[in-house]
Amino acid sequence: MIPARYSHILFGLILSFLMTGVVSAIVTVRALPPEIPFLGAWFGSWMSSWAIGFPVVLFVAPITRRLVAKLTK
């Protein structure tokens, strides 16, 4: 098991993995002509977006949590 003190990093890792995978798949399907294989193009796009998405999620998540705390009771 992973220690609880790393939960924010694990959360960011899983969230960015799933979100960038879904978004890059949608964008790749819409951008590619039918004759280009989807999986290779999508995987390359996904890994590029995940490399950016993971640090962004780690940076933005605490800001988002504070904003949500201020907007809710």
C-alpha cells in the first residue's frame, strides 16, 4: 500500500491519466482521417498530454479545493 501522505500525488496521477486519455481519444478521433490508424496516433497524443496534464493537476488541485471550499457551506 501507498502511505496516505502521498494520496494527493496518487489522486493527481489517476485523475490526469483518465482525463487526458479520454480527451485525447476524442480529439484524435475527430482530427484523424479514416485511413490513419487510431491507436498509434492516440497513444502518442495521450502520452504527450499526460506529461503536461499530471503536473498541471498537481498544481491546480489545491487551488480548486480552496475555491470550492469558499463557494460552498
